[in-house]
Amino acid sequence: MVLKKQLAVIGSVLAMAALPAMAGNTGLAFVHGTGKQTDAANDYWTREMIDSVRQGLPNQNLYVVINCDFDQYMWTAGAAGCLADQLHPFIVNNNITDLVVETHSNGGNILRWVMSNPTQDSRYPAIINAIRWVNALAPSSLGTPLADASISGNAFESAVGWLLGYKSDAVRQQQTSWMASYNASWLYGTAGRPALPKPFYHVVGTDVDTSPFDGDSYCGGYTLNVGLEITQAWLNSCSDGFLECSSQSGAGWRWFQDKERTADAEPLSHNQSRRKCFGLDTILRNDI
């Protein structure tokens, strides 16, 4: 799917060349995953990740970092509504006509809700029209067995509760059977469903590496990576410690699996796929 993305770039450039000189601006948005964020730039993505990626913008100031309560169901005012509250004025006030969105984990589901249900909110069409494409980093498109385990309330919950946020609506939403229902009825982009109105490219994390003697294991936080390696025992062999590769690949088009593009073919744990690890920031920067 790298070729498809290259062709999309060419088409975008040709389309922009045909527009008047004052057509608009290129913007960048960072959309976090599960959790109630008030300072996602520092607490979720980190400043070094954001500042590296936004260097790809013609105007490095035209970016927005979303802060919402993504512990809620994706369609609620606190989730998709909050996303629109912050994205729509950013687009309108800055005349953004070419928006690249970087999402992580459950943030991909909330973007898919917006793109799949344009009549649900008067602001959604303007957001959809502005988007060039979405880069979905480790999206939980098909849910995760860890959400099932956490919600079931068995002993496993104590091992994953800190990672998932316990029994929030967002965790409940990401149970595999629930996501299968949403994908079949409300969301576009999965097999047998209509395509999303704008490209949704997934980046897949395939493994978790943790060794106290390997400096790469410390990128993104060694303790968090150790936790992800523990939870990986309940997932398929191809997983990032939170999501199986099949879930991350479940919607949209493939951009790449981690080892195909990262420095030294390092895998990206679920935590590392939102951080400046193994050249991911440079890949995203060059994609703008």
C-alpha cells in the first residue's frame, strides 16, 4: 500500500496545483487514544515527538493537539463531539484545506466514527473535506481481547487495569464482539463495509522487546514496555502488547508494519508507536 499512498500524494499535489494561490493551508492534528487527556502534548505524545513531526509542515505553527475524554463511547459529546469542538475551529480559523491526522489506538475509532457518520454533526462534513488522510498508529479497529478480560472482572483485570483504565466505556467499547458490531453497523473501512471517505492508513506494531541490557527497550518508558510484554502473553504472537496485528490491520489500508520502516527493523510496542522511537517521527514528518 506504499505505492497507493505515493499515488495519493501525486494526486493531491496535482489537485492543489490546479487551485487558486489562496486556496488554503496544510495542517496537522494529533489525536490521542483511550484516556481523559488535558495535556496530551506532554503526557501522551511528548513534545519531542510533536516538534519533530511538525517540521514537515510548510508552516510549523499550523498544528493542533487534541485533548478530550476518550474514556467515553466514541459517539458521545465528550469523545467525537469534543474532537469536533477542537478540530473544526482549527480548520476554519486557519483555512486548513489539507489536514494530515496522526491518531493512536482508540483515537482511530473516533476518527472513523466521524468519517462514517457525517450527518450526525453539522461540523463533520467540513472536517472530512479538509482531511487529506489519517495515519492510524496501532489502531484498535477490531478491539482487543484485553478489553474483554478487563471488563469480565476476573483475576486478569488486576494485571491489565492500569494499562486499560479499568472498566471505562471506551474499554467496554473495545471488546472484540462490541467492535465487530460497530464495524458491521456504524463504522466504515472494514472488510465488506463501505470505504471511508478519506484514506485511513494503518501502521502496525508487531512485537514488544524488553531487556534491561538493550537501550531500545527504554524508548517510550521501560516500565510501560515491560507491562506490555506481560499482557502480550494473552495475545497472538503478532501483537504490540495491547493489540493483535489483525486488529490494527482491520480497517483502511496498510501503510507498513513496524519492522519494514523503523531504524534497525525495531518493533514498536503499543507505547512506542506514539513516541519518538526508531525513526517513527521522521517517517511521519516526511509523510506530510
